[in-house]
Amino acid sequence: EAQEITLYACRGEYESGSFVVSTAEPLEAVRIEFEPLDGPAGRWPTESLDVRVVKEYYRPVLCTSYISPVAMPTLLVHDDSFLALDPPWPEKDAKERKNVLRGELRDTDELQPVRIEGRKQFWITLQVPANAKPGTHHTTLRILPENGDPSQLTLKVQVHPFDLLEPM
């Protein structure tokens, strides 16, 4: 239902945000597309914004007196398909759950189309350029499923008129 994400940052800072795509019917080959952020004094480099999928991964969790694998949102990846949960969560006995590698244990350089059943979380990482002007910068994140209607979110970044001190 949300239409807008607003982040607040200083020049040179990394800032992150997240959004979830929810669906009643499975969505195939969903792409997330965006233009560079635009604002006072022009556009930021395309590399300033990175979008990844939050990948669930079976992790051992202590449950009372035994350890059980539980699917937890753990990895930020560009390719959601190179690692699978077997069996898919939440089926079967906990002792049979495992992570299965599909191909090379290596992520891609850019976000790949993703299948969404129910919901899928996406993670935004933004690097504010050191020369960014204070004010509001914006872009549109377009959510484009192969088998459904497109939707969009406006991403606004409010750059503060001051710089952060160097870490101590």
C-alpha cells in the first residue's frame, strides 16, 4: 500500500532502507528498475543506488533442548535463485531442512528477476555522493512482474545541510 520511501542522510554516508512486495498470486520474473536519483544540482551516479533481495537461509536455532534449522532472512543478494531451501519452508520435518546450492556459489553484479510467492523483501543501499547538494533527491522504483500489473514506489532522499564528523 505504501507509495513512498524517505531516507535521511549526509553527504558521503551510506544509508539503507527496505520494502516488501506482497501478492495473493505468484508473480514471475519480477524486475525492479530505477533511474539515477535526481535533485538540486543534477543527477547522482547510477552506482549510488543498489537494490538486493533479502534471501531466507536455513540457520541452526536452539529450540528448547535441540537445534533446529529455521528459515531466516539472512543474505542480501542480487540473484535469489542460486541458493534454495530444501524442502521449501515450512514443509516437512525440521531435521530434513537444508540449504541447496543451485549452480555456482557466487552472486551476480546486478539484481536478477525474482519469483514472488506471498511476499519478498528487498533491500536498498544508497551511497550519498560527497558532493551532493542539500535538499530532496528522488527517483521512482518500478516493480515490473512478467505476469502482473506494474507498480511503483517513490524513493526520496533528504540530504542534510551539514557533514558528519570523521569516526573516532
